[in-house]
Amino acid sequence: MGFIYTQHAEGKLLRADIRKFGISKDILEKTVLTPDYKKNETPTGEQASISDLANYYIIRVVYDKLASDTKIITFYISKKGRYNTQ
């Protein structure tokens, strides 16, 4: 199984406000494969996984399972408590 990235996700990895958190493709892929919190489905049908980051932040990765790959659509960094992590 491989990972492919949308242009949107690739672009977010280059942003200065994202880079300050040390986000890399490895972190995104680890969040999909072994999230700290249960995976859930978005209102539009994609999957989402959440993992902890330092300093009370989490990363939420939105992705689609394809036939042989996983497509990373986007990701969000937010303070803990924004998304249900139960």
C-alpha cells in the first residue's frame, strides 16, 4: 500500500505556519496507519485519523482509501478539544 497526496496537501506541507510544527509526510502517514485516536468518517464520506502533537495540539488527517493506495486529501493542526477524540 502506498500513499499519494493531493496538490492541496502537498502545498500545505510547504507553508511556514505548518513547518513550525515539524509536519512531514512520515507524520501524516503514521497518523493514518496508527492514529492516537479512533478513526472516523467525515460528513462527506472520507476517513479521518487524529494523532497528538506537542504543546496541546493534534493533527487530523483526511484521506480516502483507494484500490491499492491511500490518498491524503488534507490535514489540519488544531488545539486539543476541537475534534472529538473519544
